[in-house]
Amino acid sequence: MLVAPHGGRLTDRQVHGNNADGLVREVSALPRLTLNGRERNDLEMIGSGAMSPLEGFMNAADYSSVVDLMHLTSGPVWPLPVVLSVKPGDPTVQTGDRAALVDTDGTIWGDIEVEDVFTADLMDEAAKTLGTTDDSHPGVQYLKGLSGRYIGGKVRSIRRKELEDFPEYRLDPKETRVLFRARGWRTVVAFQTRNPIHRAHEYIQKCAMEIVDGLLLHPLVGETKEGDIPADVRMRCYEVLLDGYYPSTRVAMSVFPAAMRYAGPREAVFHALLRKNYGCSHFIVGRDHAGVGSFYGTYDAQMIFDRFDPDELGIIPLKFEHSFFCSKCGGMATPKTCAHEAEFRIFLAGTKVRAMLKEGVMPPPEFTRPEIAKILMDAERGVDR
Amino acid sequence: MKGLVIWVRGATGPDESILDAIGTVISERGGRVEVFHSEAAGSLGIEADEKAKAAACAMLARHGVVVLAGSNEACGATGGDELEIREIALEDLAGDLAHGEFMRKLELAGLVPPPKHDVHPEEEKEILERLRELGYLD
């Protein structure tokens, strides 16, 4: 039996097909609230059950409870706010109203039954959830662009397959759960990534695969910050790697349509809980998971898991130290398994790798497989596929 | 599943069917359930004694039973350290949606397990078909 969803069962706030057409007709005359990119991603995740037990954007009570205590008022652990902000030009809504949820192009993506409209102290939110109010943090920049008013309430989300990226890789939690059962997997480890896949990632994934039935490679394809490698480039890298180096019966890849929040430790817990909803029993937490710049300690995102009772998390974090190729060991290793000095360890910082790729210099094969380096190099240099 | 007392205020006489309905759901999920009908309270001679009814329910709950009982007024019972007690008014359970929301609250509080199947069998067939089309399954 697979791990239970967070809060016990998958929520389902998604509307498909003819029902979706009906919902669009039904809500098109309602007041329209605008979703930004992150909120659009969140709406999709709530709709599909990936954010179970959430059934909508948080009300004031849940928001405060999550910011201050990392728990929903109903009990389950929840580390980050999932909120809908009031935008300039939005119509005034109040408790009991219904409103359509539209993107900046005016496309209807769902509706909300307004439960409350409340004021939030955004810098308090930043300090508690991101651990900083520094303007150079992308999460702080995001919050500073908001109005400070949030709208809470249950939502319905319209599935618009025709507008989705990577349709062949889009599996909802229900679908991954059916897939895992059909493959006979009981234990599944998820790997979250927003970066290209290097040998170090491959190594920790394969270490994890030794102790579970299957691997869900689950790249994040929602909103990321400027400068991150585009999702389509990353997907091509994963495809090449899976085709050439992984046993197809023990790996599945699908996309994770969440937005990055760069919230480090709290986001690591968030990522883990959402993967539990997809049916994963284990979650890989590497160095500086969901971090940015030097805002978080290298292993802060691992240590935060120790603050919770394992039963209330319901997913096991697999904590890996940074891995590298050791020329003396003749293989991949981590400081836990290799005693050799730094001079034998091949490890390159992401910025250094990107500079090399831009200049057309291949990183060492011990760091990145040449097929992957070629894709990344072409992307950095603007060469078409 | 640990013991629990659920008092439904206003659910007496004919309205006790709601107790049976909730009891059936909890029982299907593996709970040991006792619906404490007014008839049972009457046979013990305690139908008008809310305190005695609360004590009887608590005794059962301490042995892992989920007890559902109707009451004409707020029962005011407290569970002490060990015992979970939930109280809800009958009118707040009206309709399938409200009933479902109450069950959901119990689930989220870890008092009642969720349903065993997360996907309806018909939907599962459709999903399997899609997974085959996408190449995830042979």
C-alpha cells in the first residue's frame, strides 16, 4: 500500500471537459480576480490534489497558523502560505461572494468562494517563512510587490490541457498513485530539481533507488527566477539521462507544476509534503535545498525535518551531503564515504559551470555526462536543438 | 483507531438516524462503533440524565470505541487527558456536504481514518488508459 496523502485523502478541486466549459460559462459574469504566475501554479496544484489537504487559498486563521506555527488550524503540518493577493484594479469582494480567477490575459482558470479578505504583515511573513527581509532575496522581492491584502476561500480549478507545458509529462497525484500501484511500487523516492542534472544528482538518486522500489524524477516547471535554466532545457537533459543510464522499469518522470519560492528549509518540507501527495514515501533533500545565494546554511533544509514528529510528516527525508567524483576513490562519493583531500575531488559550482558552457568549454565528464553538457552548452550559446 | 465520543446536539428520537449514518461510515473505515440510542439509555434508566449518559459513553470510548450519542442540550462533557470528545449540532450536519465536512474534520484531526480507496475504480481505468497512451505503462 502506498503512503497516505497528507491529511488522509487527496482533495479534488479540479473541473474537466464539459464541466469545465460549464464552469467557465457560469463564472464569466462574476467579478474577476487576477492571478499572478505563482498563484496560477498554486491554483493548479490545489485543484489536482497536490496540495492536499488544502481546498483553496488560505484564510486568515490558516495563514497565521502556518506563518507562526507551520501547521494548519485543522492540525496537519504546513510550512508555507498559499495565498491569493489582492491586485490593483481587482474588484472589491467580501465574505460570501464568488469570483472568477483569471490570469493576466483574462483566461478563466477557476473560481473562489470568498471566505475572508485580510491584511497581512508581509515583512513578518518574509522574516518567518524565508528567514530574511533582505531585498536581494527573490522571495522578499516577490512579497514587496504585493498589496498586503489576501483573499481566502475554497477554489475550483479548470484543467486546460491545451495550454499546459509538457502535456506528455503532466501527471496529477491520482495518476502517479495509479502508476505506482500498476508498477507494483510500494516505496517511491521523489527527486525535486530546478537545476540541470549532473553526476552528483545521478549518484544520490541511484543511492536512494537502492533502498526503494522506484524513483519519481519530478522536475519543477512552475515559475522560477530569472537566470535559472529554462524548464525545457532541463527536461531534455533528464530525457537523455533516463534513456541512457537508468532502468526504465524503476524510474518515472513527470513534471511538478509548482512555483519556486526559494524559501530554503521551509520549502524543503513543503516539497516533501507535496510529493507525499503524489504517493512518494521518501524524498531526497540535498545540500541547500530550495536555497538561493547564501541565505541558508548548507544543511538547514535537512535539519528542519528534525523539528517534526515523523508521523506528522508521513514522508521520510533522505538527507544527502554534497557528492563529487573522487579521482583517488575512482568513483562518486561524499564526505561521508571518502577520506581523500579536496585536490582529488571534482566539484564545480553552478556559476563556474555556466561560464564554461557559455565559452564552449566542456566540463569534465566526471562532473557532467557529455550528452548533458552538449544540451546545456547549446542552450547557453543560443543554438537550436 | 482510538476511542472518541461524538455528541450530536438535537439528534434525539427520529433524528437519531444521523448517528447511524455517521456510525456506518466510521465502521466501514475500521472503527469499533457504538451508537448510543435513546432507547438504550432508556433501558438503563438514564435517558434524562445527561451526566450518566456522558459517563457511559466515556467508559466505552476509553476502550477504543467510537461512541455516537444524541443530546437535547450541550453535553458539556470533558474528556480529561485521554479522551477525545467532539460535539456538533444536528443542523450543522444537514446534507451530504455538511456531513462530509464533519467527517473530514475528524480525519484531519487524526481521529478517523480516511477512505481506503483514493481513486474510484472507474476513474482508475481511465487513468490506466492514459498512462498507457503516454508510455508510462505497457
